[in-house]
Amino acid sequence: MKRLCVALIAALVGGTAPHAVTSGTVTLAVADRANATVSLAAGGGVVVAAWSASLASGATDIYAAVSRDQGISFTAPVRVNSVAGDARVNGEQPPRVTLAPRPGAAPIVTVVWTSKNDLGTTILHARSEDGGRSFARTALVPDGVAGGNRGWENATADAQGKTRVVWLDHREMAAAAASAGHNHPGHDTAAAPRDGVAMAQQSKLYLATVGEAGSAHVITPGVCYCCKTAIVTTADNAIFLAWRHVYPGNLRDIAFTASRDGGRTFAPIQRVSEDKWQLDGCPDDGPAMTADATNRLHIAWPTLVGDGPGGRPSIGIFYAQSRDGRAFSARERLSTSGLPHHPQVITNGGTVFVAWDELENGRRRIVLASRPIQNTAMAFTRNVIAEGQGLLYPSLVPSGSGALVAWTAGGERSTIQVARVQ
């Protein structure tokens, strides 16, 4: 199987770190295309990367590559979507990949992404039964097609190997616009009124299970229109969801709910943190969430704070955890520089990792922060993983005793870079 080349990376700043880049980076790319919007999944010693590869015409396909040595090398990219050029993705709604290990057989790889048709945005998936070597024909996620936009999806494989998908759905916005005799623009935030609470009631959070007809159902209305969602499942049949919610006064804070019965019922919605980010629109930047081996939840998100230069507002990256999935700890601000966005969070062993991208003085960097899960009094240690042009949207999975970090790098012919941090 063709292997992709490995090139060395070195960029570590700030203090003595429990983790540092100890190996090289791998470049993933489809030639003569812009490669972007990467997601990673890992399990049973296998890592899968899924990303978009676009031609200059705008036609976009979804590709996947597999590593069986914890990210040291990857197979050649394989196209996932069976209809060439039909993907419509971006940084807040990348293709999502799940991995379901099977004893004595290749893991099941499922990729979920968004596309377009005459009705609006659709949510599609394709599955590989041979560990990512080939993919079956593209199919709809249950109830993944209707009028209007839907997307900002996330997905995970539960303990039974089922792929659960959560997304934001605007079919009611489309119906309201049609009945009013006019069309909203494709990006809903442009049409948001000054107080978007009423409009947000037409923006809903959906959950479905791939391959199970009739499994889609609404979790809640009132969701912010275009921020990524988060989903976590645990071995005891629990499902946890997080998203940006629109509270009275146009406050765009992170919300959370839990199901203890496999998604049949969900607890009342709770606010993760009283951030009170007031905005007449969507931040285009949602939460990330994971569970550790003890089912403790860890969540990271961006929000606006008022401590920028001269008292001007600035964006901060925040972290909190929950031991029981019912209440979260007080938010904790991570050390950032410039303009930070797009956080991701994982745990591995006794360590929690948070990654994000930053823009400062025209240059971008990928940052990875970490600390022991149990030592909540200890500050996160900040590591700069890469710095340069066009570095965006990191993705994270556990690898060895550390983390595997992937991100978009470059301009017109961008590539996917993957670094191992041990």
C-alpha cells in the first residue's frame, strides 16, 4: 500500500511541557486540489482521516486515508462520495468520520458530510466494511433531506458500533420564508433580526442513527444557526450533546443535554457557562466535547470576553468538566494569543488535550494545550505545534500516550498536516 511521505516539524514554546512533538508530520493531499476541513477518528490501533479536496471549479469530493501505525504513515487517499463533486463542506461543518472496531475483522468506517440539492442542504454518509479501503454507495442519513439548510453536524460510533449523527436543521426557516413569499439567503445569519430568539425557534437540533429509518427526532429548538455541534457516547448507553444556544436577549452561550437511555429521552437543557455573549448573528464557532475513561466529560468552547487591549472585547478559549453529566465546573480560560478559534478536546490516559488555531500579525498557528485530568489546580501547558500561513481547524485523536493533531495548511493548493505529540 502506498505510503505518504513524512517530514520533520519543530515548534515548541512556553515552559516545560508534559508533552512535546517527538516525531514528524505526515502530509495528506489529493494532487492539484485544495485539501481542507479534516476530521480524525481512532480506535483499535487504527486512525482514519477524512477531508475535502476541491478543484479550482469548486467541485468538491470527500477523501479518506487510514493509518495502522498510530499516524506514522497513511494509505493513499480513497474517494468516499460516489457522486463526483457533490460535497458542500466548510470548517464548521467538515466531513465527520467514525470508526467502529470489530474483533477479528476490519473496523467499520463511516463518513458523514453535507451536500446540496434543489430542496437545500442534505446530510449524507458512506460506509466502508473493509477498514477504509473502499466505500459503499452514498446514502442519506435518516431525515437528512428537506427544504432549507441543515448541517454543522457531528458524529460518533457508540459502544454497539452504531453511528449517531447530530445536526442543526433549518427546514422550518425555509417553510416560514416560503409562506412569507420570499427567500432567505443561503447563510442564515445574514437574515437574522436584531433579536434572533424568535427566529432561532425555527432552528432545531436533530439526532439520528445511520441506517435506522425513522430514528431522526428533534432534541430542541432555539439553536444558534451555524456553529458546530458536539456529541459523545459512553459504554453505559448514554448520549451527551452540546451546541451553541440562543437565549433571551440574543445571548449565544453553550448548552448541553444528556440521554441515559440510548437517545429515547433527554434531560432538560442546561447552560454550560453563563458567558452572556450577546450577538445579532452567529459566531460560526461551536463547542467540542469528549469523555474520559471514567465517563467524566470535558468541554471546550470560544466566547467573547471584555479584557482585550484598551478594554475592547476579545475572544477567549474556555474549558470545563463534569463528573456526572449534570453540572459543569466553573469555566477556565486557556492561555491564547492573537485571535483564537475552533477548539477541539480529547483525553488520553490521565491527560486532557485542547487544540485550537490562532491568528496574530497576519500569521496563523496551531496550538495544543494539555494538563493532567485530576490536577485541576494546575494550569494548562501551551505548545505551539505549527506556525505559518493558512493554518486552520485542528482535529484531535489519542495516539500512544499523547495526541495526533491534524490541520489545514497552505493557500490555493492547501494540504492536510498530521503531527504526533507524545
